[in-house]
Amino acid sequence: MKKIYLLIFICFSFCSLAQEKLENKIFDPKIKTVLMYLENDELSMPILELGGSQYLTLGFDNFDLDIKDYYYTIKHCNSDWTLSDLDPSDYIDGYFEGQISEYQSSFNTNVNYVHYKLKFPNEDMRPKVSGNYVIYVYEDYDSKEAIFYKRFMVVENKSIIEAKVRNMNQAALYSTDQQIEIEVNYPGSEFYDISQNLKVQILKNHNWVNYLELTRPDIIRDNKFTYNDFSRIKFQGINEFHHFNTKNIHFYSENIVNISFVDNMYHFQLSEDKIRTYDTYTYRHDINGHYKIDVTKGEFPETEADYVYVYFTLKMATPIKDDNELYVWGGLSNFEFTNHNKMRYNFEQKAYECRLFLKQGYYDYQYVLSKEGKKDFAYIEGNHARTENTYTILSYYHDYSYGYDRLIGIKEISSKI
């Protein structure tokens, strides 16, 4: 009976979200550093193999030191991240709601917080089908008030994907853009009319900003579907990310010019950055816009890393037009563009500035221009075909029999290979 009531309650709570695309979103300002990754690899995409033995780790911090009763459920989504029409009983094996019972207070930090952690799947809940999912975390059984959403995926390996990255054939784009050729091979006969129901998505550097979606193959030979229309299947190379490391409060690592302790808080001043639009390309190792929590001489960075202020400075002789905006962007901004990571122009310093409140660790970032809502990644950073980028190719099959998008293949490649 309890299971039936939970099913009704959760279905009612999600009915208002039916047409909304569910993003990685934090709704509670006291929640920070929400990470979900495969087992112990913080830089991996949260992708599970259906029926496999691996698990995802979900972790987050709360600055409210009172221990909270956090609960979670998962919701199945279409390939475009709108809610699918499946009932929880169609995609959940086990209970429709679970409790996050693992937590620990921060240790020896100036900013105190409680770190919560969940291992998923677990004995209480497992996904039954492949596709896109969102884990939905809330407090005290109140599933109408989420504290955050986090995306993850479950794949059933029914297709074989081969892909390669090349420089553009067009002379005008040869030095700036990267083209991708994809072949999806389905060797079986399980799927009906697969050429009409297959959809391929391409993500750059593990995020959904400016991702591509391909609905029709350019060449079909038997069960091999080739996508090679390079007028569509191309990405700007942009540039390697800037980076900084705040794991040591006593040592000025690369790109840090000052560390101060004011009002019981550490403040890290980064080196001044400049516009790289016309600079010659230089390879620098990066982690493609993501971050990894770390602290010097700490065995458990999840609870031993402190929160610090980090100051960004982009030198520019004059401000850009009033209808344009600049952002510090990357995993440190949850790959979002908000007032928190928006830069302000300092006329006295002739520079754009921004301050972010971040947990100690290693971070990548870039500067992005927003022009009338459109994001220009090359305006500040430059654009180079030689830039190392990671591309993730996802193949979906819309199963009309059951009415949902199955994720039937995944491939990850680097533009350097």
C-alpha cells in the first residue's frame, strides 16, 4: 500500500513538468558542489550500463549544519530531456523513493558544511530500462520542492559506434572548426524500422550547450548508418581552457598571484587574463571545462576541502556594448549563465571582474560573450581546429512498442586521436 501511495504522490508532483526540459539545476542557495560521476572518477560522465555492476556516486554540500532528511527519486526522460510517458513502475526496480542516509560534517574548515553522499543504483532502487534520467532530490517527503536535479544516463549496448574527428575540408573553416564522421552499426534485427527511429546526439566536452542532433543518416548500407554531412556535423574548436588550482592555501600555484585570509575566509586572486582572439594556438593540458575537488595533505577532500573566494580578471581597454554580457563559464558555473558568474566592468582597472565562491580543487574555465542571448565562445578565447576536445556520441532508438527513447549506444572520442 505504501508503494502505491508513493507512486501516486510522485506522479502528481511531476505532472507539471511534462513539457519542461529538465536541466542540471540547483534550486536551494545553501546547496553547492553537486557532482554525479561513475564510481570514483570525478571527471566521468554519469552513464551506467543497463544491468551492469557499476554505480554512480552523487555528492553535494549543504551550508545549513542541521542534518536534513533528504529523499530522492528518479524520473525517466525522452532524448530531449522532457519527461517520458512511462510510469515509475515501468522504469524503476524497487521502491519509488529512497533516503540519502550517508552524510558527514566538514573537518577543520573555516566554512562549515555537511557533505551528503549517495551510491546509485542500490538495493532500494535500480533503473529497469535504458535512456535519459534525472535524479530528483528533495527534503522531508516534499517532492514538489526539489533542492536540485541532476542528469544521468543508462545505456544498453545494442549498437556499435565508430567516429573520427577531422579538420574541415572548407578552406575558410580549416583552421577553426572540427568535423565529425559517425557510423552507427546495428548488427541485429531487434528494432523495427531503425533507420526512421534512430537519433544521434553529439556532445562536446560532456555538456549539452550547443549539442548537435542528427535524425537522418546520410548513407545507409545494410545496418550501417553513416553521418558525414560536414555542413551540419561540425563544431568550433575554440581554445584550451584556462585553469587554476586552489588545493593549497600556502602555495602560489600556476595562475594564482595572491592568497589572503580576510574575515575568516581565504581569497585567491588569479592572474590577469587577456583576450586570446588572435593569439597563436598553444597546447595546454586541461580537463575540458570541468573541475576536481582536492586539498593538499587531505585524505578525504569531500569533507576536508574548504570553500574560498576566487577572483577573475579579464583585461579590456573599454567595455563591450551595453546589450552584450561576459561570463566566467565551465563546470564551476554548472555550465550555466547566471548573475553569479556574470562579469562586471571596472573602469578604474580597465578590466572585467568576477568573484566566485568555490570549493578547493582544480578548475577549468573560459570567458563567454552573450550577444542578445546568443553565446559566442570564440569572441574572447579565439578559435582553433587544433584544440583538444572530447566528443560523446549517443545513439537513441524510439521504441513505439513501449513509447520511450532507448539509449542503445555510446562512444567517446578525442579530437587529438
